Amino acid sequence: MKLLYLFFFMPSLVWGDNAAPGFVPMLPDFMGETEHFLKVLEAEPENPQAHQRIALIIQELETQQHARTEKERLQILKESTHILGAREKFTRALKQAFQQAMYKPMSVKKERLKNRCEEARLEKDLGHFLAAEDLLLDVLEEDRSYAQAQRDLSDLQAEVRMLLDHGLSVSTMERYALEGFYAYGQADYAAAAAAWDKARQLLNQMEPSGRQSLGSLHFEKHEKIARAHVEEEKQVRAVANTFSRGVENLRAGRPLEALSLFRQVAIANPEYPHLAEYLLQAEADAERDRTRRLSLSKKQEADRWFREGLDALERGKSALAEKDFDETLKLDPGNPQAESYIKVARAELDRQEDPKASQAHYEAGLVAYASGKLDEASREWRIASRLDSHNEKAARALVKVEKEISLFKNPQTP
């Protein structure tokens, strides 16, 4: 038994300082567990659970070592392909080897997930429901479609529910942890986060001498995911509420208020269902209201100056653009777009980056995109990129919309 211990924990004594290439040392999270079961076997050599657990750990290490070897092999093949370039007789053989190497990591992954499921079943048999839940959820977060983990989690959830309903002997803190895991398994993330929060509160109230470690409750990483889901659901509800308020304002004849609310929705989710039609209607109604406040001749002249300003801005003639937008505002002082673009022209004249203005134009692009105005969205995102060269969101959005514009203008014939 001591020899086995040395083999696992002190490889330099067994292999020497120059251990065999590819040797995977015992991972820290396995060390304490392995030491525990080795001690069990010293006291009780025939203990079947200890034998099974040691076998699982060895199997997991072999899987990880194999994965590391295959990763190195794949890297060598990639480098070889790059170096040999188009040498046909070599690349044919490399291509075949590369395809085989790409397939093997999938087999390693399946073996690893299978081992995790076996480990979870052993934890469940030992009555360690928290550890079993943790393992199975890890598997499913890596591969949601893994059938064995789905079945095992369903069985485990049934046992956890029975334990909670019949009040079997677990501490209050563990009960809250289990309630959180049960709710998480049912996709009730708010209930899971609430239960785990209660477990945390109890943990913090305990005296340091009797305090249980948070790690022993196994929920910490899943709690972060649950809270992210809760925040996302909260955001979805907020956007839906904003959209409903926009519809109410539009129907009540308040297009400017409606337009402001619909723009907030577009910034949060440009593809929100039915947003485009309501946004366009609000813009049209708001424009009619503005036109009523201006004479027809003033409106036409303001629109002409505005279009010329846009053209000058697109051609990089910032001084001319500033003049055109200034003329627009003299005729139409409340024109929000002219106010925004004149700031762009002035910033470019001063050759200054303006992250705040860049964000405003990025958001204006989202609104235009939600309205189906792809050319306008493209212009807004180009301006956002010019105002802040580090605005990666605007850069990505610009690439996306320009691809859509290209496909729209040049549809591929079947």
C-alpha cells in the first residue's frame, strides 16, 4: 500500500527527475481523496467502495494523460501541415492523420464524461448527494445532450426530492444546498439562488471552529450560473415591460414618448418581436408631429441641408458637414439627428476620440437596424468606429450589417 502511495504522490521517487514524457501528475483535487481511500484500504483491505473509487481515479488519470498526448499530437500535425505547405505527397498523408487526430479527442471526451457519471453514481451510493449533483451538472453543462447524465440526474433528483419531503437527517445548511440543487435541476434558477443564499447565510453565522467549508456544499460554481440566468430573466421582463409601455404611449397619441421607449428596447434587443413595425410607426408619427410645427418650405430646406451634411460627413469633409448641420438646426432647432451629427463633425475636426459619443452612435445604429434601415445602421456604426477606434461592438456590428447589405444587393441565385 505504501508503494502505491509513492507511485501516485511522489513520481520523482519512482521515475527519477526525468519522468517519462507525457506523465500526468496527480491533480490536486484527486490527492486528498486518494489518500483517504488508501487509508481506508490499509484498515479494511476488502472494502469494495474504496477499491471502486481508486479504480475510477486511475481511469480518470489515464483519460487525462491520453487527452494530453492527443493534444500534443494534434499540435505537431498542425505545425507539420503549415511547414510542408502544398507538397502534395506529404499533405495527403498529413490530412488523413489530421482527420484521425481530430476524431480522437471526441472519444476521450466521451470516456471522461462516462467516468464522471460513474463517479456520481458512487457518490450517490455513499449518500453524498451534493457531490453527485455537482458531478452530473458538470457533465450536462459540458454536453447538454449526454443521455446517461440526464437519466442519472433524473434518478438522483427523485431521491433528493424524497429526502427533502420526508425530512431525513441532514443539517439545515445541507438541506438548503440540496433544495438549491433540486431547483437548479428543474431550471428554477431563482429558487436555486434563493436556497443557496440561505445556505451561505447559515455558513457565515457559524463559529469558525465549527464552520463547514463552502466547497463541501458543492454549489458555488452552479450558483454563479443560476444568478446569471436570474439576471437574464430579469432583463427579459424589463424589456417586455418597456415595449408594452411604448405600445400604450403610441396608441394614446404620444409618439415621442413611444419612440423613446422603443429605442430603449432596440438597444437591449434589436430583434425583439414586432419591434420594427412599432418603431417605424412611432418614427412616422413623431415626424408628422414635427412637420406640423414647421412650415412645408422650412421642412424641405432643413431636410436638404441635413442630407448634404450627411454626404459631406461620409466623404470626410467635416468642416462642410458642420456648416450643413448648423444650417439644418437654424431651420429645425429640435432635429435630434442634426444635433448628434454636428458633434461628430466637430470631434473629427479636433481629431479627438469620444467614447461617449461613439456609444451613442452605436446605440443609434441598433435602433436603425431594428427598424430595418440597414444603410443607416451601417453609417451609424462607421461613425461610432471613427469616434472610438476601440469600440469593438461597433466594429463587429458594422461587419455584420455590411454582409447583410451585400447579400441583399447581390442575392445568390440557386
